[in-house]
Amino acid sequence: MTARSVSLLVGLPLFAASLGVLAGSGGGSRVEAATATAPHRTSPNHAIVLTPHPLTCPSHGLLGTPRGPEADKAGAVARAFVSAWWQHEPKAAVAVSDPVFRQAARRLATGPKRPQPGVRVVRVTGLAHDPAGPGLALHCGKPVLESARIAVVRVLHGSTITAGIYLIRRPGGYRVWAVR
């Protein structure tokens, strides 16, 4: 079996799954992923609950091209966003958000103040390494695939909560455009 045959055997099911995601999401207008919703407001020590929510494309505009090892820059933005989200600091959360995500960032970071959590960036990868990557590339275009990064972060506050922070590279730096 040649390398090309193996590539086709692995690639075709992934492509078919991507098309299935697009077809099941209302005519390809959105791609399903999981996005964090605002936690229940009655308890000061509540967990962040992750639920299904449509993931939209980043807002239109110039995209930056990641050059060299930029994982630290993307990770720093993800860490800043998660800290603002956890501490309920809407201005700080919106400051590092892409325009398409600002309203959601404001909503996620609204609530009574909480102490600063321990936030650890586990890894930063390209969008192609994410299960939603092929569908997002088809829906949002190849430039988004090349300019996007996903930071996996862990919040250490009583228990461990893991979230995926989708970042898009703009000429001025990385911006958060979705949470999963």
C-alpha cells in the first residue's frame, strides 16, 4: 500500500465527516462546536459548563500571518482572556476579543468578582489539528485555517476545567474568536 493510498484512506473519512457537520448545521451556514456558556449565577463557586453552540467564522478584516514560534503570544492572549472570564472582568475580556466574539465575551465575563484563578496553557496548535478544523476551513476559507490557533487551557480553581480558546491572528496580534 502506497503512502498516497494510506493518505486517501485516512483523509476521505475526515472529509466526509466535515461535510456531514456542514450539512447538519443548516445548509453550511454554521459549523457546530461546543462553546462555553455563562455559568449559573447563584453560587460563587460554580463551574463553567460547556454546552453545544454554533461556532461562527471570525469577523471580516485583515488577517495576520503567524511567523516563527508564536505559540507564546497566542497562549498569553488565551491566558488573559480566561483570567478575565473567570474573574468576571468584561472590559478585559472584550479587549482581547475579535469583533465577532465581543458580545459573547462580555456576557461570559459578567457577574460578581471572583479571585484570580491559576490558568495554565497546555498547548497551542493550528486549526488543522482540531476536529472542527476541516469544516471551518471549508466554511471560513483557507486564510482562516492558516491564521487561526487553538490554545488548550486549564483553569485550576478548586477543580480543573479545560477549555479550547480559538484565536485568530490579526496584524495587531491574536484575538479570541470562540471558546469551546
